[in-house]
Amino acid sequence: MAALMRNGKPLKTVPDGSPRRMADGKNAFRKMNDDQREAFLDWIMEGDDAPATRQATRITREPK
């Protein structure tokens, strides 16, 4: 995937866990309609590359 550009300069990627990324995600979720939210939550919980599944796998494999 090519880097996104603005005024000929590549845009920075916001790192995982950044407060900015969290705010962007929350705002995007708020602005979704009901169908979009349902599809998003289905993907989170049950999609082929579901983040919830990856997180659960990571938690169960980490040593205590």
C-alpha cells in the first residue's frame, strides 16, 4: 500500500495505543449509522482477521 501524501510529503502513521488514534476511532464509531456499526462489531468479534480474536489469543499465550 502506498503512503498517503499531503502537499508532496508522506503523512505520519499514528502509533498503536496513541491517544489520537483512540479519539479518531471513537469519533468514527459515533458517526457510523446502525448498519455500519453492526458490520464493524461483527468484524471485530468474528471476522477472518478479527482484532478481538487476535487480542484473546495474545492474552492466553502470554506468560503470567
